Amino acid sequence: MAKKRKGEKYDAYLVENVEPIQEFMLNLLGNRAENEAVCRFDIDMENLEAYIKRKNDENPEFRYTFFHIFCAALGRTIAERPRMNYFIRNTKYYERKVISITAIAKKQKKDGAEEGMIIMKYNKDSDTSPVEQMHESICKQVYNIRKSEDSHDDTTKIMQTIVNLPGFLRRIVFSMILRWDRKGNLPKEMAEASPYSHTCFVSNLGSIKMDAQYHHLSNFGSNSFFAIIGQKSLKPVFHEDGTYEMKTFLPVSFTIDERIGDGVYFANTIKIFKAYMMRPELLDRPANEAIDIRAVEDELGL
């Protein structure tokens, strides 16, 4: 068994050889919620919609949605852009040992309906494609949440246990949780069940006919990356000769802790993500297969 390095946590590696300017600014800037960078962009849905139709024609029983493709593209992008898996704790940089994407699923789309958390772990070294990894994980977890009357995910079970405590005990427990979190010492089971302890939190607002451009980060936990999917819509695309055509676009918003990278890094990350979303057939390749995504960006004019 490999020996644990000084400063390493069970869920993350301590990042060494940080650039001096980053180290300097990290000690001057505030907390995560005070260092949010918001990036909003649209994705052309033409190829994505055709791809999903082909997948569902081939496999009508277990249908694919653009959310599966979104999470697959996100996982593949993060694997290629490791800083997107960084977080900061106590003025130190850490890189998670696992790429994990989390979202909330409701049993029913109505007020007061019970909801549960789903966690998709992306394995960059797997022979299984990103799309199949996410499709299998999401379908299994959402089915368990929505079909079983008595089912509760681990997060819900932990929250129920804590909130059912008497008031004075509950305050003590919350005080301990916050102290453990600041030091990076949350119990493993609690950290893994928290939606704020994963690589990226995704909110699919388009599924409930909503749109939004921003969601805040939280100082609790280690989540440095929040993604919002809006409601797709038709927009005009103008050509050089003055003519135009109507195309369907998907609005996406990323909220990122700007301390984990710089503007160029985030911009290049978004280009890679858009390339995978606009060429989703690339996500059918094994996760461990190298892809020249920069050539795809040039082809798409990104």
C-alpha cells in the first residue's frame, strides 16, 4: 500500500509546486463564495439531438437524454482539465482522487415531492465509454429514487438522522460538522454523501422549464464547480450573405472558484466541453482512448 504523503487527505492529493503568484493571491483573497467566476454560453443542439435520436432508435427500452450526454462530456472534459477537479482548503490546493458529478432528482415534479441525490463517478481509465458510464449510473439511481416508495439515498438518511435530534444536540452536531469540514476531517461516509464534496454539482433547470444564469458556490464542503443547464430555445443564426436560419441552442452556465485557475484555463476548458457536446459521437469511444479534441475545436470554429 502506498504511503500517505504529508498533507494528503483520504479524498484528495495535496498539490505541490504551486505558482508563486497563485500562492500569494490565495493568501490575500477571501473564501470560495467570494471568488466566483460565472461563465455563460450556448451550445448548438443540432448534432446532439440527431445523436440522441440514433441512440434511442437502437435502444428504445433504456432511453438516452441530453443530460446523460452532458454529464459524459463534463466527465471527459474534467479528466482532460485536471484543475477543474481542484479545491482549496486552509489556503492549500488539493486535487480530488475521483471525478464525481452530483445532481438532485425528485420523485415527482410537484411541490413538496421527495428528492434524493445521485452521484456519478467518472472513470477516466475505463474501457467503457463516457456515455455508457453516465447512462448506466444515472438510470440506475434515478430508477431507485422514483420507483421505490421507501427508498432513500445516503444523503437523505444522514440528514434525517441529524434533524431528528433534540435541538441542543442538533446544534452541537452542526458545530462539530462545520469544524471537521474546515479542517478537512469530515467522516468519509458523511463527506461522500454531501452534495458539496464532489467535483461538480449539476442543476438541470431545463427539465422543469426554467432558465438561470447563475448559482452560487458554498463555503461548506469542497465543491468548486457548479453547472446549470437551462431551457433549450430557438435562436437565429446569421450568415455572411445576410440570410439566417433558426437553430436550437442549449444555455449553460458554469460557476467556478476562480482561484483554481485563470481566465485562459477556463475558456479553453469550455471550448473542450462544447466540442464534446457538439460532436457527441466522440463520447462513445472508450474513456481511456486519447482524442485530439483540439482538431475538433478547429473544425467547429471554437
